[in-house]
Amino acid sequence: MPCKVLIVYYTRTGNTAKVAQELATELGADVERVEEKRDKAGLMGAIRSGKNLFLNKLADIESPKKDPSQYDIVVIGTPILLNQMSLPIRAYITRFKHKFKSVAFFCVGGLGSKKAFKDMAYVCGKAPKATLGMSYLTYYSGQYKKRIAEFTKSILDGSGQP
């Protein structure tokens, strides 16, 4: 029986969304975008996000449409800001971690993916099956496509199971 996969991600610029869509295609996965109730677009939104990140304040997110307990693995994607996962992803993980059977993580952005992945695992209470961290250089050069193939292979074993 094939593995049922949910890709959950947050994006501000669209970079993480593009990777999420490519992963969904590779894995035959459903996709859920985490949305904040309050728009954080523009410079002021970035400043508010940075302040809330510094204060470790959870974002107020919209209720998701997909139930993560219905999936064998939840692949969670976030941009990296100040070596941390985004606040909407922290809020999602905090709210739904009890529903995750298995997890994998990916991120797009600056340095700091190892710390972000460690924090994500801590908040989840689960070690990830696989991780994919990519810098903006890897993303914008197109080199990430090879990394996506390696990541998806590490999520699924030969039987298609997580």
C-alpha cells in the first residue's frame, strides 16, 4: 500500500511554496499551506514577524483543511529567519504534533537549518525521518532539484512506506 503524505508549509516570498509543490509532485502528496490570520506582508509585516520571533510568540494561524492524523508522514516546510523556523510553522507543530505519525522537515533560506530542524524535532517530540535544508544559493541556482530527489528517496523506502 502506498504511503499517504501531507506536505505542510509556510511561505512569505513563495520560495518555500515552490519547493513544497515540487515535493508534492515527487511524492504524490496532498498540500496544506499554513496561513496566518493577520497578514504579515511588506516591511512592517517583516518587522512584526521579527519582533514576534525574538519574543518566541506563536502566530495565530487559520484552521487547516487537512487532518494530519490521516497521513503516514507529514513533511513540514519553513523559511529560515534568524536560524529559526517560522512562527506559523511553530504554531502548527505545537497545535497538531499529537496527530503526527511520522515527520520530515525541509527549509529554504539562510544558514541555520540544523538549528531549526533540531527545534522542530523538539517541538514535535519526534525525530524527523529526513531533512532537506537549502540555502538561497542552492535554491536560485536550481541545484535544489537534485536534492529534492534525494530527500524524497530518503522519505520512502523501496516498498513505498515511510
